[in-house]
Amino acid sequence: MFRNIILTLFAFFIFIGTSFAKIDVVYPSSSTPTINAVSVFFVGNTDENSAFYINSEPVQLWENKFFVKVVPLEYGVNKIVLKSVKNGIEEEKIYNITRNKPSGVKSKPITFEAKNEVEVLYSKTIKENATIRDKANGASNRIVDLPENIILYLLGKQGDYYKIDEQGSSQFWIHKSNISQPVSLSAKIKPVLKKQKFYSDNLYDYHKFYLSHPVLYTAKQNGNVINLTLFGIETKDKHGNIQPNFNYTYTFDRQILGFDCYYEDNVFVFKIAKLPDEINSNCPLKGINIFVDAGHGGVEKGAVGPTRVNEKDINLSIANKLAALLKSAGANVITSRSDDRKVGLYDRVKLAKNNNALISISIHCNSLPNGKDPYVNHGTEVHYYNENSKMLSKIINDNLSNDLNLKNNNINKSSFALNRSTNPVSVLVEVAYMINPEEYIFLKNTNNHQKIAESIKNSLEKYILLLKN
């Protein structure tokens, strides 16, 4: 009798496990979120042999029964019902998504508070990568990222940003968190350029400026020209007129590779990478230092696909295959990670610099914000920030699109930590989208990871050969 009861219960639980539908929603992660966009996308998966509905409308199920569905949002609370039906048994999940109306209230503009005309307002940068911007907000363009202990003179404050006195007509701004508390001085401490020195090694050409103390600087590329400015160092032009800043122009007869500016105590160093003298046309990557970065890692999953495959794992697989191909081609390869671990963004940048990489490639897969349609917004794209990386970005982007039959989204100028450095030549590759169904199926297939790696490797060979010629 007892045995029969046990068998009956066992059979009942088997029935329950095989007959009830399940709904695994990857996104949205909350059932009551506030999303201030025109639409939200639902991403997740359900059981084999299930029919799936959102607000009573049938939803297409892809491989492994995953779904990606865009649902429009009205202002107020939107009740959205997800239903999976299997063997006549239903499971429901209810989402109440709030979309707020714009307030219509315009914030008052923050006025500029000028310093006292008779005082000199003095400060110093207090951290590495202290960003100078062209406007008093965090969304404006970056001018330069300064190291610690650069002396700055300030003209006043607007909100949380100070305006820098750079002795020019343009506007430079820095956030208060990047500098020491400003103090008043009776006069500026005038910097002096004592001497200059040129020299080279097998990787770089160097130009050193020996200063009395570190000063604000910029190095701007325009084609094959780099204009360097050291601010506050007075010089005379060819007519004998006093100029408030020291300017130096570097002109090159080739595509500009990686270049860098930094301080060694009071010595300002400008260096520019050299292409190896001998490049074998049959093996162009031989001896080239290349940094390969697998995006995200550890607790940082990146984008998560409809069946809960993490972007970090796809990035790593592609990066490892690319590293192996580059090593076989004779390149000296440095990687940010070869397994699943967290690596800081600026630690990755330092790793590339410290190992004298000529090229840096960061591998990612793309995601979307709410309000966008993953069936429309998809494809491959490569991001660059500095002009010296634009040509490489174009080559990789076009090759990936052609080789893998992916939509070509062209190259984009974007400010990411991994492509912002002028040295090495740095690009960030977004291979395809994690929530476009067809591209997600493509990205999950590890055979395609090898094809992606081969396309990028071929792009790097083409780039080096173009530089040679």
C-alpha cells in the first residue's frame, strides 16, 4: 500500500514537471519597474512545446524556445501579462510597468560665478585621468585626461565645474572632484621651459621638455599632424611678439600610430610609436605587439541573452581564439584575461601601455536601451575615439560585416575607456547584438567565434600592410 502511494506521488511530480509551462524572463528583471521610454522589450525563454503570449497576442519563439518581444508603453501604469501554455496548462506572469510623463518644468540655467578680479585662483589635479572638458557638464567633449599634480589657474565656477585659465580663446572645464580646494595667490607661478631633448629606441621616438613644474597640455591630431601645446609657457613668435603658450607642431609622412604624453617628475614626454623597419608581406604581424581584451568578466556579465548566455563568456571565447591566431602569425600577444575573472577598465589600459602594444582590440557583443527595437537595431559596429584609430576601425568593421554577413552599422566615434587612449591604436569591436534573435543564435555558436577571430586577424594584417605601403 505504502509503495503504491509513493509510486503515485512520484508519477504525479513527473507529470507536474513535464506538463506545466514555465516562463523565464531575463529582462525586465523586476515585475514593477519604471521605464520612461516609448517601449520595453521582453527577453527570456519558455518550455519546449509551449505556446507563448504577451497580452493575449502570440509571440514568436526562436531556437530553444526563447523570445524577444517589443511592447509599447503608454504613460501611467502598463499591465502586461505573459502567458505560456503547454498541454492545456497555463502559467502567467504579470508586469506592472510605470512610464512617467515629462514634468515639463525646465531647470534654471546655472550661472557662472567669476573669481575676484584681483586674485589668482590656484589649484592642482589630485587624481590620475582628471578630465578636462569643453563645457561645464559630464556629457561634453573630453579635451585631455591629466595626471596628478598638474597646476591649474581658475577663472571661476559654474555648478560643480571650474573654468580653467588656459590663456586662450577656447573654454576648458574641470569637475571639482578632480582638483584640490582652490586657494588665492597674489600672482601666478610662471613655468619655465629649460631645455629639450630628442632620442629614439626600437619602438618609439621621444621628445622631452624639461620644465620648472608640470603644466596643462594638449596634443591634437589633424591628419598627419599633431599640434602640442604647453600652457602658460611664454614664447616669442617670428615677429617678436609674446605668445602666452608654447606650441610645437609634429608633421609626419605616414599614418600616425600610437602617441602618448606624460610626465616624469617635471619632465614632459611626448612619444610616438614607430612601425617596425622590416615587415614581411607574407607574415605582416610577426613581431608586432598586440593587446587583446575580452570585455567584462567575473561578476560583470555584460549583456545577457534570452537563454541566459552571458556576453562575458562569448567575448572570452572569441578573444582566446583571436589570441591563438595572432600568436600563430608571429605576433607578441598580451591579453587582459584568459579565463573568467574581473579586470578593472583602467587596469586593462595600463596592461596594454606597459607592454608597449602597438594595437589594442577590445571584444564585445552589443545591447540596447529600452525604446529601441532589436529587430531593427542590430549588426556589427566598431568604435574608435582618436583619429589615429579610425582607419583600423573601418577595416575591421567592413571585414566583419562582409565575412560574417552581418548588417554594417559603420564605425562610431565613442568615448570608452578601452578606446580612448591615443597609445596604442585602440578600437572596441561590437561583433553583434545579444538580443537580436538571429544574431544571438549566431553568437551562441562557437564555430562562429573562430570565424570572427579569423576576420579580425585578417583585418590586422591588412592594416599593417597598408601602413607599410
